Amino acid sequence: MINDVMNTGVFAVQSGTQNLDASATKLNQAVAATSAQPAKDTSVTVASAAVEQQQALYQVQAGAKVVETADKAIGTLVDAKV
């Protein structure tokens, strides 16, 4: 049971990290497009990439909190059995 919770937290951290990487790539491409064609409006793309980065950060933080809570639960169970 606790291992399932731990795995869920680890998966959330990994998924959030991948999402963060993807949004950083999208942001980089939007900035490069603006540099290549200054008249091109990429503000929507930049804004959406920034929002995606913030969402990915929250996902990583939530996953880390799940892992931390599962770790504490395992410690409590071990203490109770000793």
C-alpha cells in the first residue's frame, strides 16, 4: 500500500519534470521565433509556456510531498513495530 503511494509520488515528480522540459523547449522556440521575426506576435505562446512551467512546478512539488508523506508513514509503521 505505502509502496503504491510512494510510486505515485515518484511518477508525479517524473511526469512534472518532463512537462517542465517540454514547456521550456516551447518557450525557447517562441523566443527564437520572435528573435528571427520581430514583427511576429508570440506573446500567447510565451504566456502559455510560462503557465505550463508553473503547472509542472506544482506537479513536481505535489509529487514530492506525496513521497515525503509516504516516507513518514513508513517511519511511523517501523517505529510502531519495533
